[in-house]
Amino acid sequence: MKIDRYKIYTLDGYTYENFVSLDRKELEMILTWRNHAEVRKWMMNTAPITLEDHLAYVESLKQRDDAYYWLVRRGGIPVGVLNIMGEGIQEGIGEPGFYLAPEVLNRGEGILLLQNYKKLFLNILDFEILLGHNYVENVNALQLSLFFGAKIDGVIEKSGRKYISISLRKENFKDFRNENIVLSFVRYKRNNPVSISDILLKYNCHE
């Protein structure tokens, strides 16, 4: 499979422009988002990133085949960042991640972007499996993953924090109509409650 770093991907009102094509102002905007307290608290590295390190990392992406990052716009307005990483990307297996611009947090944008980028990877870029690791504290994120058809594979621990490992196969992806998706998720959460304690017990972990 082949991801074109210099192509702007478009799907259902969203555009995805790779970091390597962005100008300095756009990269600085992204760094401001990343260092926002409400964004970085969910990162594996919760410390702020310097501009120098940020620009150096973006430069390194031009030569890498195991990491791709995009600025996401909806209707032309910047709303977040999407990435996918992993040694298996060329074989159609990768771990996506995203974060929203602080200005659009808690406005329902997350669920729409989640669905859209899964469609991008699975239907347009032809990935077979999307992997993920959810913080045990972030129950809503886990439920969203399960809502779209992912399954739980286990629990791991890194740097003293526990993560629930999940995977979504192309054939199990559930695609919803945008106008119904929020209501569908509310109903799903009500009918499919998640017990983190039960998950940890199943995989012989402790809270």
C-alpha cells in the first residue's frame, strides 16, 4: 500500500493535508494545540514540546514510512490533527491517533472525525487493521472504539499507566450516517455499558 505525503486527501467535507506540506504558521498553530493542557494530558508524553523539537520531528517525517501526520480541516476550517504509526503500515496495519483543536473540544466534533478518518484509512487507503491503546481512565474513548466495531485484545502498561489494547478490522467497521451518529452512540452507550474493573479482571490486571 502507498500513502502519498504530498496529496491532500478529501472525504465527506474533511481534508487531510500532510505535515510535510504545511507552512511555518500552520505548524506553529498545531504546536499550540498540542501543548494545550486539555490536549496533552491524553498524550503518552504529557510534557510540552518545544518549537525546535516540533519542527525537527516534522522534518524527519519526510524520510519515514512508519509515521504520517495530517492537519485536518472540516469545511476549510482547521479542527485537529490525525496521525498513523507502526512498522506494519506498508502491509495495511497501523495505529491511528488524533486530537482536536482546543476551540472545538466538547462540541461533538470528535465522533464525526473518528468516523471519517476510519473511512479514510479502511476504505480509501485500504488498511486492513487499525490498532489502538486507550487509557483505562478514558471510558468514553473506549466506548467509541467499540461502537465503530473494534474489539478488546488485552491490557498493557507503559510508564506506569494502563492501556486497553483494541483492534478494528476492515470487515467489522460500522459506518453510520452523520445525521444519526450522535444519537446512535448515545443509545449504544446506554445499552452497552463498559466496566473497566471487569476488563482488568479478565486480563489479570489490577486497578
